[in-house]
Amino acid sequence: MKKIALLLALVLMLTPVLVACGGSEDDTKKEAPSVAEEAVDTGFSLNKLPELDYGKKEFGMFIDKGGAHYLIAEEETGDLVNDAVFQRNLAIEEKFNLDFNLVEAEVNQPCAEIRNFIMADDKTFHVFVNVQHNAMPGMVLDGYFVDWNELEHLDYTQPYWNSRVAKDINFGGKVYTMSGDLNLTTYNSTNCIFFNQNLFDDLGIDYPYQDVYDYTWTIDKFIEIVKQGYADLDGNTEVNHDADRFGFSGWGAEMSTAIYIGMGGKTVVNDENNMPALSINNEKTVKIFDKIIEVFDKKNAFINTTSNYSLDKNMRNEGRILMDDGFINMLGINRDSDFRFGVVPYPMLDEEQGEYHSRAANIAHLCYIPTTNTELNETGIILEGMSIESYNNVRPVYYDVTLSLKEAPDDETLDMVDMILASSSYIYEGFGIGSIVNAVANSQTNTFASWYAANDIVFKKTLEKMIEFYGA
């Protein structure tokens, strides 16, 4: 089994771009990347950045309550991740002669506070860190934030930044929000599918690893497995999520968008002129929804649309789910389970898709630079430095500790994590895709066309505003 204590060689494979298409017929099994037994020189160093003496001034970041763990560390505590963050921050303070003013918001998604800071021309904070959904897309269109292309010494195409953010939810060649290694919640919140290896063994089902390697892991193969999972465990001949076993389950608030994205579903994309364009009302989307109906036949899968997230947790802990939706940071939690779990990316619509799309949830925290920031040159250097230090010294600890990959049971788990995070994809929020997925799955009727017709005017007005803003 590969050694994970020095996992950075594997991490280097995780550039934030999509995984390339599958190999040739002779390349039937992709080999996992080897991991060196000694420290790895990443080639990225703070010494390559321009000299900066910040004069012991404060560099301020205002951080959503749920996104502070990988940014704020007041002291070393013995927690390996906390201590890596603390050392990263200390290195940046010493390198650039600054003091961090890292403030955690008192509430989750503090959009109103962020808006108030900017409207009051309050220059306390150079960067705001918040989720992508809620009011943030609207605040971008209202002109509250700076285009990252104005940061001369920051290169968001480097592997310590997640360049998928620039492609998926920024338009017109402009970048108003970005994420990367400086805040690893962007990894935590990547959707994946966990499967119960014990149940697979009991039912004589092959683990889907080889299909993932071969890029034949499609929704049809997924459905074949899902259909084998249902069992009327209480014998009452009625479907009962409190007692029966299911082939697949997930909390609708997260899973619905994940399965849509996995099959290549979009909302807004960059068109041939690099401008925002709607990409919802098409034949592919209709086919995606037809497949969603197949997945969530009531005797195949259970979609939890209640506010009780623990329903899925209970089913998983009781061994009543063959496969279930989760986030990548649940690897460590599942490692302590009574069952052996494997992990795979969400399936493609068909083999022609040729690449996996693993949803980076809208709760993944992104960075926004306010128009009140008058130190863009310094901000670019500092954020670039934080990201380099995170890439070199925080991300390997995160892999080892948070994801428990040091205890990974097999090479396939390491490969799957690699492929899932490398295929991490974002979707522009605000078009209600999750709600219509839930509705179609529960009703077992493809009402997509009528739903889109009812929202057509609103969607087009939103698009017009986006085109006007990004085309300015």
C-alpha cells in the first residue's frame, strides 16, 4: 500500500482542472501515481514573490463562520491541521512584515455584513471569505468586488488555486471570486459517492473502480447497481426508509445538484465570445432528468428532502444504504465506521462525456476582494504567498489527517480521491436546479419543460443583467 505520510507527490497530481479522458484499449487499468519516501520540492517558494514590507500593518480578512478552520489559528494546540495553519500564517506575517486581522463572522453566510462594510467604505478588510450562493452572486453583479485580473502578482492558473472557479462561475474573462489552497473548505465540500463494500461483497457486486479508471462509469451502470440494493427488510411489503435497505440515498439539498452536475448538467456557461449564456433548456438536460427518474424509483433509492439530515446518516450507520452521497471530508468519518467503505466520483451521463464532474458545493468558501481595497498590489502578493504556503505545508497535513488517507485501505481509494478532486466543478447558483431535481425525483415525472417555461422570463432577465455586467 502506498505511504501517505508524505502525500505531496500525489497532491501535485491534483491540479484543479478536469481529469483527462480515459486511456487506450491497452491501458485498461490506470496506475496510481507513486509517492516518494522523502520530502518533495514542489517548485513553489515564497522567495519567488516580489519583496514586500507591509510595515506591520494589519491585513484584514472577514470570514464566514463555517469557513474559518483553515484560515484562523490563534495558537498551536497539538491539532496537526490547526498547527499547520498557524505556522502558515506565521510564515506570511514574518515574510511580509504584517499582522493578520482574521475575523470570524458571528453568523453563517454574513452577506448583509459584507454589503454594509463595503457601502460604508470601511477599509478594515482586504478580503471577504463567504459561500458562493445566497446574496453573493447578486453582490458581484452590483459591482461590490474587484476583478482578480487587477492583482498583478497573483496567478490563479497555478495549482495552488482552483482554476475551475474562474471557468465555471466567472464570465467575460473577468474573475470576481476565487478559491484555492489557502482555504481547504473548497475540498471538504466536494461531493462524491460512498459505497458499502460489505454489502457489495454480500450481494456479489463488483466494486466500480475499474469502470471509473476506464471512463465507463456512467449513469446506466450506476442504476444497474442501485437496483440491486433495495430490500424489504421489515417484510411489510411497503417501502419504508426507516427500516428498508436502498441502493442509493442522499440529502436532496446537496445530492440533487451533485447528480445533475455529474452528468454534465449546467446552468450558465461561457459562450464562444466568452460571455454568459444559458445552458439549461436543451435535449441533454431532458435526458439527465429522465435518468434521475430512473435512479429514484421508490424501490431503488431514497431522496431525503426533509430538514433532517440525520436520516441519511442513520441509514448509512445501520448498513441500509448500498451507495450514498457525501462530501470528501467524510472519508475520515467513514474510516471509523463498522463497515468498509469505498469512494467513487459521480457517474457520467454516457461514455461520450469523457470526463467526470464532481460538484464543489455552494457551501465551499470563496474569496472576494472588495472595491474598498486600495492595496491591490499588496493583496495579490499576500494571497499568493498564503496559497503557496498552504500548498506546500497545509494541504499534505489535510490529506493525512482530515481525509485519513494515511489509513487508506487500498490504492484505489487514493486514486479515487485524486480523480474526484481533480474533477471538482462549480455551477452558477440561482437557477433552482436542485429544487427541480428534487421535484422530479419525488414525483417520478419529468416536469422539467413546464418548470423551465414558468421560469423562462426570470432566467433571461438574470442573464441580461449578467451580460451587461460582464460585457462592460
